[in-house]
Amino acid sequence: MNTTIVLAVSLGGYGFLLLLYFLLSFIDQKQSGKRYDFLSDFPFEFGSISRGPGITAKTALSLSYAFAVLGSLLLTFAPNSGSLFGLSIFMAVFAFLSTAAVVSITIVPAFLFRSHLISAVVFFVSQIMVDVTDAIILLNVYSTLHEPVSLLLLAIVFVVLAVAKASILLNPKLSRWTELSAYMDEDGSITTKRPRPFPLAFSEWLCFFLSIATSILVPISLYLVSTAI
């Protein structure tokens, strides 16, 4: 398959299905009558798996990241990938793990502590590894050919993305993510609710939105590599 076709299919499929995920999730939230807050609510609470729009939204999300995995395999379709073939497969493995993890954190509720936390950590780590591996591929090609400069710039972007995701994962506030804020009502009673932002929920959304940048830039960067080698 031509790398241009792989690029178009990956970006087109990912973009369309991701937009569908957000659209259907917002429709589901409107039907439920609940206000959603990206700073304090978890991804699994964005669209319910007990209603039609929510189920379809989760399905669209799963398929969108499958297209992202395809994009990470773009170099395997290039005839001259050579030694980069192994790195491409290595990156695709982490892209697949990231896909499984992001689907998991949008389905598994946070009260299932162990399962949810494992999914979140796998998502963070696999996303970091995708960024790092792509940066290595770009720097490898640039150090050999010394062109185009776009490869070097993209490598820097991937390093920044990896550092940003690592900073989220290593945020010390995550160790206290179960702590709630207490408020005194007018009648003197004490109520508790999630602080805003709620560390783990907000961190998952941050990494999710950074993963969108990664999913778009990976096939573009690999396409540039395929045209340079």
C-alpha cells in the first residue's frame, strides 16, 4: 500500500471517528441531563455505556485509535525503511497498548481502583514511549541525511510531548487523588465533593488531549521520513 494512502486513511479515519466520539458523548450527556466538567470528571463518565449514544461513542473512540495504530505502522509500507522497520514495529506495539489503555480508562470506573489505575499508568507510559520512539526515528534519519530540517523540528516536538506526559505521570498530587474537598452548608452540615481540578481525572484528560497531537503527528512525521530515505 502506498504511504500516501496510509497517511490519508490514518488521519482521515482517526479525525472523523474522534469527532464522532466527542459529538455522541456530548449528546449522551445532554440526554442524561448531567453537566460534565473536564476538570473534575473522569473520561469514563463522558458518555454512558448504558445508553445508545454513549455505547456508539466508545466504539468510535476504539476505532479512531485503531487508525492511529495504522499510522504508526506507516514506515512498514515504505520500500526503503531498512533498519527503521524494527523501530516502527516497536512504536506500533506501544501505540496498540495505548489504544487498549485509553479504551479501558473510558469504560472502567474509578471505583475499581486497581484496574483503573493500571489502565491509566499503561496509557501514560505507552504514550511516552510512542513519542520517544518517534523522536529516535526522526533524529536517526536527520543525523544521517542532515535534511529536511522539519524532521529535527518534529523530533523536538515529540520530546516536548514526552516530557509533558511524564510530568503528568510524576505529578505528586496524583498520590492523593482520592482526597475530596469538604464544604460546610448554610445549615452547618458538611458535604464533600471532588476538588476542581480533580488530579487523576484532569491528568487523564490532559494526557488524552496530548495523545491526539501524537496520533496526528506520528503518521505525518513517518511520511516525511519515508520521503526522505
